[in-house]
Amino acid sequence: MGQPLRNWMLLFGIGVVWGSSFILMKKGLIAFSDVQIAALRMGMAWVVTLPFLLLRFKEITKREWLVLLSVGLTGNGIPAFLFAIAQTKIDSSLAGMLNSLVPILTLGFGLLLFGLRTWFLQVVGLLIGFVGAVMLIVMPDGISGFQTESLLVVLASTCYAFNLNIVRRYLSKMPSMLITAGSFLWVGPACLIFLFSTDFVSRFNHEYALRSFGAIAILAIVGTTLAVLMFNRLIQSGGALFASMVTYIVPIVAIGWGFLDGEQISVWSVMGVLIILAGVYLVNKPSAK
């Protein structure tokens, strides 16, 4: 609670940006296909970060380039496609709710694969979080009942969680912008090549093409690059525990945008996300010494 106002502004700014990413994908789908949205997002993010990478290219070792390949795939490329495909069938608000699983899954991977030490309440939090996720996915009175596409969001969140452990384990000393730019180099060019092999250009004949393009441009530039820089700045100035509070803001913003866009939010769905956030609270709670 003793954080300066600047840190609180950063926290809410990041939460609003990341929480808005799901509605931006939904708006992009009006004129473009799911895979086109994902490819455009990755390609634009690569173009934006490329100048920074060119200035500091030599700072990255061969071993770090291999790690950045994993970051590019699990932290950027694969989730971008999974989220876009999922949102052709599920509401943006549900995608935002399920994305709150990332801290829970991060702890799970840390325990299973990365030798992370934990304590009892964190394990309880992990289990509670999974109960909330199951409730969101299979509860028949949820937003629109069981939809297999919800599992794509869980898989995307799993990729994010695995990536966070990779970055924490192998790239903890690398500047955040260099990690972002280096990882996009692996996926951005390939995505742009793929994008222009589709009917992407002809889709601009659509009545709302420019609006959809603008939504994805905002998602790529603000949500993918600027927000990452803001988040790492917040970790440095406010600490990792304080920065993790963004997890509580993202689903609230996603639900708000979904409600404004006419999506129906059921009581069961709200209960599910509250259960997940209760688990996140326990996962982020520091152990007593």
C-alpha cells in the first residue's frame, strides 16, 4: 500500500491494456480471419521492435538465441494463434477470465520442471485455481455452455506460463526489450510471409477492414510491446509481488468490455473467475519465515 502513485498508474495502465486485448481480437475478426490476425499481430510487433534489436544484436549469445526461439514460440507465436482461433467461437470475456490461470500454471511448471520451492498454501492456491478453471469450462450454465475452444485458451495460458519460467530461469539478466525484440525475430518474419500468402490484401475491401486493422495494430504495438516494457519497469520499481496484482485487473477489464459489447456474463462465470483469483492470491502470497 506504500507504493508511489506512479506505480499504481503503471499497474492499472497495464491491466487495462492487457484486459482490452481480447476485445481487440474480437474486433479484428470482423474483417480478417483468425490466423491472419495472429500473423499480423506478430509481424507488426517484430517490425516495431526490430530497430532496437539491430542496435544491440551482438549482445545476444548463441545459447541465448536458442532460448529466445522458445520464448518466441511459447511466449508469443503459438498463444497468438490459439487465442485468435478460440475467439472465433467463445466470447472475449471468457478468454480474459481463463487467461487469469497464467500465475497458477506458472507455479505448476515451476514445481514440476524447474525445481521451484513452494509451501502449503501455494499448493492449495494452485488446486483452487484449477477448480475455478474447470468451473468456467464445463459448467453448463456458463457464458455459453461447454465449448472445446475454451481449451485453446487454457493451452495458450499454459504456453505463457512455461515461457515465464524459461525467461526467469535463463534470461533473468537480459533487458526486457531485448528479450521481446529477439523473440519476435524468430516468429515475425515467418508470420508476415504467411500473412501475404493468404487473401489478406483483398480483405481490405471489407466495409470494416480499417477498423479491424486498427484494432490489431493497437494490440500489436501497445498490448504486445509497450505493455511489456511497462510491466518490467513496474517489477523493477514496485517489486514482483506488487506487479503480479495486474492479474486481478485483467479479467475485470475483459468482463467489462464484453458486457459493453453485448456479451452475456453469467453468475457461474463470475464465480469461476473469483475462485481462480482466490487461487492466484494464495499462489502469490509470500511464505512466512
